Amino acid sequence: MAIIGVQTGGVTQIYGIDGAYRVIKEAGFDAVDANLDELMPYGAIAHKEHVPAFDAEGEESLKYFQPWKDAAEKYGVLNSQAHAPFPSWLAEDDGYNEYLMRMLEKTIAGCAYIGCPRLIIHPFFNGYDQAVSAQEEWERNIDRYTRLIPAAKKYGVMICLENMFTRHRGKIYTACCSDFDVTCRYIDTLNEIAGEKVFGFCLDTGHALLLGKDIKRIMEQLGSRIQAFHIHDNNGVDDQHIAPYMGILDWNRFIEGLIAIDYHGALSFETFGAVSAFDPALAPHVLHLIAQTGRMFAERAGV
């Protein structure tokens, strides 16, 4: 039977972590994508801050992951995947980038602590205004993901890359892992370096849509490298993170893609935009609709 999941982000802001797991379970989900990035939000990284969760070491650091562990056990919800803090790299600040590497290693340990087998770690890439050569970007990513292999093996956590985009003057451009030929090369090269299947891919449907990619063809190209999903929709212009059928993605093609690659993993939604579009009192109902959408996808795809 298919595992249907949803991110905790957007729900924890209304109910807290414990309440989010309760409401997510009641809405009909089996699993969550744990937004561990809440331990170190985007703004904190952009301002090069240090935070207690990642200043701490060993058992002290793991205590910060305890709420996600406790809530999952309390409500019988799987932590099927998690999202690491991002961005993973800042231009021209090697000292802080080393802090971010330690943060990622501790997040891998925290992921294992909460019983989560997959961690999505954004690629180490520049924004549009700080573009570097494709070769330099490749070398940086191979180097930094390779440095995470010992932690991934030690804790039994698969690292999933994700397809990204960037923006300039209101225009969306491709970014790291949105050229899927290169993406396949990344996954295969990193697993060859690791000597086992340590790396997989989290396909973000909304990011693919923004760049005009055919979702079925992407899925066929990636095949079994797909180990996780960020399922969401948008208007083709903005990264809205809304529920399927609220935007313009062809969801029949998505279902055909699931069939084509014989996918049997979790179908996990990243739909905080749909939750926040309604009054908080309606969040349980919005989540229920998203869960039922996942069930329909799974039934039609035979997942």
C-alpha cells in the first residue's frame, strides 16, 4: 500500500510540531517530510548566523531533533524523508561554508535519530549573479557531497539531491540539477565514489514546471534514481507550492510517469502554499484534500 506524506512546514507554524503530526495523521497521511530546516531558517544562513542546534555537539545536538522524534512515535507517523537547512553554500565565505558542512553532518545524524532514511540536501550552487562555470559547479558539488559520504554511511541515511532554479529580473532560469542529463551523472558518479547506493534524487514537480520540463519524460530519464518527491503545483511563473490542480501541471503525465518507472516509494507533498492560502481553521480540511489526492495518484498508478 502506498505511503502518502506531506511536509511539516506550514503546519507546524499553526499547531507546533506535536500538533502538526496529530493533524497530519488525522488528515489521512502516513508519513511526513520533516522540515528540519526550521532549526536553521534560510534567513539565518543568509546572515551567516550560528544557531544552538548546530553549535552543540553529540547528544546535545540531537536534543534539538527530539520534538520530531517524539511526535512521530506518539501519533504513529513515519518520518519518511526530511529537508536539511538551505542554502548549503554561500559564495566567497569558506569559513562559514565549513560551518554549513558541519551543520549538514549533524543533520544527517539527527535524521537517523528521528528514524528518517532520506535527507534532501540542496545542491551547492550559486545564484544567477554569481554564476560560475559548469565545471567549477560540478567540482564543488562532487567535493562537498563526497565529504558527506562517511556520515551518510555511518547513520544509514540516503542523501537526495533536488532540481533547483534561480531568478533574475523576474525571469526563472535553470540551476543545478535541472539539466537532468547532468543530474543522472551526479547521482551515478557519487554512488560510484561511495561504492554503494548512498545518493538518490528528490524530484520537485513545481521546480520542473517552472522550467517548462515534461514531468513524465524527466521521470523516465531519472528512473530508479528517484527516491523521494516534492509534489506541488504552481502557475508556471511563481514557486507557489500549492496543491495539485490549483496550478497548471499536467497531473495525468505525472501519474503516467509513476507507472513508467514502476515507482513504489512515498508520495510526499510540499504544499505549504495551499495550507497558507486558507484561514488556519481550514488547514485540516486542506490537508485532507491533499491526502486524498495522493491516494488517487497511488490508485491510478498502482503504487
